Amino acid sequence: MPDTSLSTIERTRRDIADLRRGLGDLLVWLDSEHLEIPHAPELRIRVSKLGEFLERLHNGLEQQEKERAQLVGLFQVSRAVNSTLELKQVLNRAMDIIIQVTHAERGFLMLSDLNGDLTFQVARNMERSTITSPTFQVSRSIIARVAETGDPIITTDATLDPRFSEQDSVISLSLRSILCTPLKSHDRVIGVVYVDNRLRAGMFQQADLDAMRAFADQAAIAIENAQLFESVQQKVDEISALKTFQDNIFASIASGVVATDLDDRITAFNRAAETIFDVAADESLGQPYNQILTLLQSTSLPGLIDQVKQTGRRRIAAEIESDLPKRGTVNLNFNISSLKDAGGNPQGIAIVVDDVTEMRQLEATREMLRRYVAPAVVDRLTSNPSLLKLGGQRQEITILFADIRGFTRFSEPLPPEELVDILNEYLAVAADAILKEEGTLDKFMGDAVMAIFNAPLLQEDHVLRAARTALAMRSALAELHNRLPKQLRLNYGIGIHTGDAVVGNVGTEQQMNFTAIGDAVNLAKRLQENAEGGQILLSRQSHQCIRNEIVAKRLLPVQVKGRVAITEIWELVGLKNA
């Protein structure tokens, strides 16, 4: 209401008060001077009636002022509850206004939870402060009745009201004036508004109840809107969190992911794709993929994408080699599939790409290394690089030595180039036989070869593997002789011994060899030196291990070079189950 109206009302109230005091003084004067004033009784009656009129005018003005205050309060409540969707703040402000307008001592607002139980949402006092839970001392019976029936309750003095005077809460708390009205949404009670004055009776009238009901209607709308907003906000937050989670997963995928729409424009380009193609995502999104992946247009990729678009069938593990700026030659593995909606309608293409360049380089390096180092050693080191250190361990192994008999004399008349070619053919026979039995090709020594079994990989049948290797070498040489001229036909002398040796890496930190060292190695070498061309000699230890599985002929003991004791030997003829 404008300030001019307020000042006019205040001025009128002061004028009426002045007139009432003046009439009171006039009545006192008339009573004291009635004997001397003509018609004094008649005049006094008229003055009294004028006083009664002023009293009615005063009461009417007070009532109008109260109604005006209620209307102003209701307007403020309406403006407050519709000013924001922050429900707690709105209801606190509205409750302060209701307490002010109704002259209540306290005000409470309760809402039904999911189980239908009423929980306090707002608790305020006349000082506009929040009441803490230990002082939630209200008439639970009145609140329960309003929530159950949906009808408001007003009582001017609950201690004298027969409806509530016997209630424990009313008696123990000495409750007086109480006003309680339901909060309704679509004819459903969703809560209760409760105000009271524990000190004074007769505080609330019908007009206060009407104001409370109007407030409750406004509050119910605000609560419903706020709850709807909160629900929508929660859904938005959930969707936002889910999108963030998906974006994080998408960005964290090690594979590059590129998605296109039906017009071949890029709709997704993750962090891994940025690294693989050396293209920023913000530069690629919305652009045709063939303009972003320009250098791949000369590869099979466009054809693969067209096939997937036409057939809808997925293409898996299509490896493409190409040159990319700043990266050079790369090997990329593509998985291409069709993007479809819930109805199975095509929406675009998904391209998943893995950069296998480093893997291919490692494989090439490993294959090259296998040509210089025993494959078993290469496999062991690549699976456990910590083994690449100097040192070894003592263990039982079987050692095979093979030497081409007569090679020195054979090599004298031949040109070096031809000699190397012939030597490689003979060494290949030995190497193939050793690797087939998963032996470790220790080293080539001119026209000789050394192999060990049971290291680095443990083999329960390592002695038998060595025996099969020697027999396979002899058999393969026979086949090689069929392809060579008679003058180029040579034979291996082979020695095999089983015993303990130290197996490990020998050399320096910069250059090391995986080998075996010990007397067992020396004995195998001496056996080989005593073997004739095409002969396979076994030590007593090797023979004992496999005597039930081989055919062997015992030979006369020999005294090998460097050893005092006589060495028992057997000649391996073949396998019993062959």
C-alpha cells in the first residue's frame, strides 16, 4: 500500500483518539456542572452516543487495518513463494510473514515423506529465527487430525476446548491459541501449516484462518513447483553426470574412436584418435572424415567404410599401413561398424582404430633377434625383461655338441663365397632339428654347433629331446646328401652329455650371451671330438636317463682329453618306438 494511504490511516486514528479523549473530558465536565447548564442530561446523552459512534468507528478502523495487514501479508507471501524455487528460503520468509500478520508466537510447516509421515520443514518464531528440533513442542493430535481429515482447525484456547482439552500435549504444554490448516495439492493433503500462541488465548479469528488458508494454497503451489523443479534438476544432474561419465570413458579409451553421421561428417573424435591421427578434436568435429583423414584416402579405408555402409556388416581387424605427417609410416588396425538407433535404422559409422605401429616394430625386432639368439631365450627375456642381467644358476641340463667332420680339409679348395653357402646349409640342418625339439641354440662355432636342453625353459624329457635332435640331424643330412654332389657330402659327429652346469648370462653389461658353463659342457665337447662322422655318442649319465626309450650300443670306455678318469660311452642307434 502506498505511503500516503498509511499516513492517512494513522492520522485518522490519531484524530479519532483525540476526539474520544475530548468527549471523555466533556462528559466529566457535564457531570460536574449539570446543575448550572440547561438541558445538561439531554446534552450528555448526545455526547455519549457520539462517543459510542467514535468507538465503533475506531473498532471498524482497527478491523480494516488488520484486514489490510493480512492482505499485505498475503501479497508478500504470494510474492515470496513465487519469487524463487529454493523451497527452504521461500517457506522461511512466508512463515515469518504469517507469524507477523496473525500475531502468532510460533509457526511450523510439515510435509509428508514417501512413507506418508509428516516431517518438519520450517520452524520459526516471532523473532524470525529458526527453532531447533528439541523445541518442536506442538499439539501432535491437532496436526494429525488436520492431516487426516483435510479440514482446518482454529481454537481460541485449547485448554478449554472440549475437543482438545484432554490431549496430553495440550495439557503438558499449556497450549492456548492454535491455528492449523492443511496443505493440499490436487485435493491431496501433502502437509500441514501450524501456528500457535502459548501465552494468550483468543489470538486467532476467522479472518486469520482465511489468511492462513490463502497462504496454504500459495505455499502448496510453491511446494509442488519446487518439488517438480527439484525432480527435474535431479534428472538433469543425473543426465549430466552420466554424460560426464560417458565422456570420461570415451576420452579414456585407449583405442581411437571416430563416429560419423549419414553425411560422413565426424560427430565424435576421442583423445586417442587425436594422438593417432595428430588432429585436434575441435578441428575435426562437423567435418567430412575424408577431409580430416586425407592421407588415408589412398588406402583401403574408404572402400571398407563403403562396404559397411552398404551391407551393415562389421569389418574387424583390417590392418592398414600408411604415412602420416610428423609420424611417418604407421600400422593402424581398423574395426568398422554401422551405428544404428533403437529401431535398427542406420545413423552413421563407428570407426575404432588401434595404433599397432610399435607392436609391429617390436615384432620385427624380435624376429631379427631370434636370428641371433636362441628363440627360447628371446621369448623368456621378452616375457620377463628383469632376467636380462649377468649371472646364472646351477641346474641339470643336457648338452649337445655337433661338428662337421673333415670340414677343414674340405674347405681348402673352395672359394669363400661357395664355402659359406655350403656351411649354412649344414648348420641350418642342425639348427632346425634343435629348434624343433625346443632346444636352446647356444652358439655356432665355425663348422660346429652347441645346444642345451632344459634351459632356459624346464623340460622333464630334456635328455630324450637331445637324443631325438641328434637322430633328426642325421636323418636330415641324408636328405641333404640326396640333393648335393658326392664331393659336397659331409657328416656330423655328435656328442651328448647330461649333468649339472651353471646356466645364465655371461659377458658384460653391454654384450652378453646366454650359455652354460661347467665340466658337463666340457665332457659333451670331448664326446663330440671322439665321434666319427654320422656317429652319436652318449655319456653314461645321458644313457641311464633314456635307456628304456632308445636303442644304443655300448662301446669301449675312452679317456677323453683333459680328464683322468675313463669315460663310459654308448652309441645312439635309434628310438625303440620308431
